[in-house]
Amino acid sequence: MSASDPSYASSEREALAWPALPQAFERQARSFGDAPALVFGETTWSYRELDRRAEQVARALCARGARPGDIIGVAQRPSLELVASLLGVQKIGAAYLPLDPGYPVERLAYMVSDAAPRCVLTTSQLAEQLASALGRSQVVCVERDLAAHAEPSSGADRPSGWRPVGPLDAAYVIYTSGSTGKPKGVVVGHGALANFLAFMAQRYRLRGGDVALSTTPISFDIAGLELYLPLVSGACLHLVPREVAVDGRALGDYVARARPSLMQGTPALWQLLREAGWRPDPALRVLCGGEAWPPDLADFLCSNGSSVWNVYGPTETTIWSTLSEVRAGEALTIGSPMWNTEAYVLDAALAPVQAGEDGELYLGGAGLARGYHGKSALTAERFVACPFGPPGARMYRTGDLVRRLADGRLMFLGRLDDQVKLRGFRIELGEIEAALLRQPGVARAKVIVREDEPGAKHLAGYVVAADGATLEPAALRRALAASLPEYMVPAGICVLPALPLTPSGKVDRKALPPLHFGGGPRRAPATPGEAALVGLFAEVLRLPEVGADDSFFDLGGNSLLATRLISRLRATLAVELPIRAVFETPTPAGLAHALAGAGAARSPLGQMPRGPTLPLS
């Protein structure tokens, strides 16, 4: 590649001839039959059983009028049935719409209204819990409505209208944060997904007997790699329970038992494991992406000789688009494109920049999504005509500022707009600001990401009250939590008399003050347990003072900091609490009661003296 080339493009490969996911999985089901395909908790399904269950889902949907091109909502917690539901939806050529039961009802209701799914696959319990969000949607309960469709295998006597899935069919619709104040649905086609899986299968070569873990909720697009790569490779997929995936100690234990060949995670997940004392296995291939890495994370992941890869890609270009092998002590880049992917680094006039210069990254090729569901104007704005390809070619404007190095690799430098990545989640700050402006009495609002201490990033909200209005920060956070997912709720909100401005009239982000959490009177601890917890809260949250009734999350806590709190409890008080205890009773007083029934912590692993004679294993 010369410095004058407009892009660094991967070579064309046989990926474009790969079958769509449903056919690729069915091929493995025929080949591997009774081999383990899926593990959840104490239960294992073989390839044959998983295929049979997915076939049940597909036939139940057909019986209810679902056809190729439909959108089918999936509102389920992690389970064996969840994976069967995702495969079953795609078997009939429909696209699944993940509906995370943990999302606020208001957000789910908007997604259902906007996507208008043919029906929603859920459980009886969740159907009742989410009734107001699902509205008039037809509901199919997986534990109740599938028994009549137990067919022995794929392909036999399928209903009329059921046809093989093609590359232009939609595979899924994933809603991401939107700068307009509402989330938007990205429609990803089977051709794009097949191209991605083909590349990953060739690069990492999972085989029968290999294990891969899935820790990511299906509402996050990178879950597609974790769920489907093992199942098109003959490997065994372990679906990690959510309460384990957010607890560093429990997840580290799970990884040690399962011994996966491949594991993907955001930098926040790997930091979670690191802080719990986990060390990477030399045989583990590590994929890490979704946000910028902390400075020393690469050295840690590479420390035991593991193969480590930095992966990059927006949802609109199907999971990941570029990758780079990471080596300790070397500068981190986002690498070069995957199969059938073009990466263009362009200036404001859409002219290619020279090597060593900075520009905006545009991505083209087989991985492009179809666009945004029901939003043609927004699709045209972000998926623009590609002047470097054949007639009709498109490219996606990422909004990322990158530098193109002399060898073609790309170095990520930051964003050109208000979109941020935090704990692996893509967040449009404008959506949070719009939610704040909808609250009574808020005249102006600004949200930024702060990092007042290295490695401690958090969302900070700033509001100005309308004339005569009084704003209460805690009440504003509660209101946001009713409409936004947890990762989009600011750690704190500061009420200002006015937003500071630059001479050009823009908000001066550097002049916005740091947050001060938990102001006002505090109750002093009344018991030794409360006193110990008050001290640990202050230590983990890096606050000078905490009260016995202060909420961990109102003080700026999040799931990662909750894991740190559990770890400190284990180390200082020698007790073992599940991480869910922090979410259920997030005050020192509440956790003090929980400590009474807590079990003793296990002793940490340590080096033991080695005698002259070793026992047989």
C-alpha cells in the first residue's frame, strides 16, 4: 500500500460465499450431533437438542403468522431458551429485536413502538412484568407456547412461506443511543454477519472441544460474536449467568473452571477480573474493545503470554471492523480492516489524507448495516455515497478521529462529536441532555465525561433551573433512571446558576466544576458494622465523608466500583457477599444487616512450599 492509496482495504475472500448464520449452525448441528453446544448453569444442550429447540421456536412463530422480513422481539434473561429463541427467529428469515428486561419500561415501550415487532418471545413472568412496555404486541411465552411444535430436526415438512435465509435478509435490529434524544434501531443483514463470522472463524479457528464464553447482554451488539462464533465452529458456548458476569471474583472462578480458548470483553470487564486477582491463562486468546484502554491494561493481559487483540467497530458496521494484535510495551492501535472491509481516512472535503495525518474514519464494504429502522433521513446522513467504490457503494461516517500510520494501521485519537464510550457502552450525550431538558424546571443541561482521577471516568450532569424553579439533583437522577438504562444515568448532577461559556458562545467544558456527591446532613454510623462499611464506601468512592444512610449509587457508584467494594469487604472483613447485595441494599446501614448472614471469605491463593516428593495428581 502506498501513501496515496485512498483506503487500507482487506483482500476479498471466500467469506462472501459463507452461508447465513441459520444454515451455518444447522450444518454444524448435523456434523456434531450429540457434542455439547450450549451450557448454562448445570444444564448442557447438545447441538442436536439446541437445533431442535430453535426449530420449535421457528415453527411456533410461523404458526402465529411470522414471515421472512418480520421483526420479532426477544425479551428474556440469559438462559438456554434465549439462545434457541435467537436462532429460531433467524431460521425463518426474521430479525430479532433484543429487549433487555433490565431496561426502564419507558425505553422498552419506545423501542417496541418504533420497531413494531410481529410478536415478542418472552416468559410468563416477564410478560406480566413488562406488560405496559409490550403494549398490544402479540406475546409468545417460551415455556408455555412451544410444546406443540416439537419437531425432530431441521428441514422436514417446513410450513409454506419458509424459505432459506439470504444475505439481504435482516438478522437483528439493535437500538443504540441517539443524538436526537431517542434511541435508534440499527438493522444488520445476514450477509454482513456471515462475513464477520467467516473472518473470525478463520482467524481464531475454534474447533470441537473448544470452549468460548458469553458474558455480554444481547442488547449490546458484540454479544453476536460470543453467541454465534462457537456455534458455527463446532465449539461449546458457555452462557455466563448475569450475576456471575458482573462479579469479578465469581467470573474469575468461572473462567478458571471452564478454561475457554477465546474470550471477549470490554476494558471494563478485563479490569473487573484484574481487580479480583485473576490472571490470564497463556492458552487464552483475549479480545478487548469497545472503548479506550487504561494505560497498563495491555501489559497485564499480555503478562502470561496470552494472545491479545484490540478490536474496533461501530454497531453500524457489524460488531467489529478492524483489529490489531497487542504486544506489551508497544503503542496501541486499532489495526487494519477485516475481510471485505474498506477503511478510508478523509478530511472535511472527503479527500484521503496522507500517512501520518489525522482525519475522520469512514468504513465501507460487506460489513455495512442496512441503515436505521424507519429513519431514512438519518440513514442517508450517516451512510453516505462512497466516491472510491463502484456505483451505488456506500460508506459509514464513524465520527472517529484517527491517524493513518505508514504501514496502514489506524490509531484512534478521539471523537469529533458528543458520542462517548464508557464501560464499553456507546452513549450519545445529547440523548441524556434531552432527557434532562424534559424534566420540569430544567432550562439548560449539559452532560460530559469526567476523569478527575486517572481511571475513574464517570458521567457528570449540569443543569440550570428555569426562573422560579428549584431543582433537586437526586430527584433528577431518579427521573432519568426511569427512562434511561443504568449506564446512561450520570453519576451526579450539579445545579449551576448558569453554564460557563467560551468567547464563541459554546459551553466551556473545562470550566464545569467537579461533582460533589452526597451533600447535606449525614447520619453517623451506629454500629461497628456500619462504621466499617462507611469507611469502605469512602475509600472505594474516594470521598472524604459518607453517611450510614447514603446510597452507594447516589454517591457516584457503578457496577465496576461495586465489585471493588465487594473485594474490599472480602479483604478487610473476611466476608463473602454477592454483588447483588450492593444493588439490593446500597447503603452502609443496609449492607451491615446483610453482613450478619454472609459467609466467610475463602482464603486467597498463594505460593506454598514445594517438598522433595510430589503427590500423584
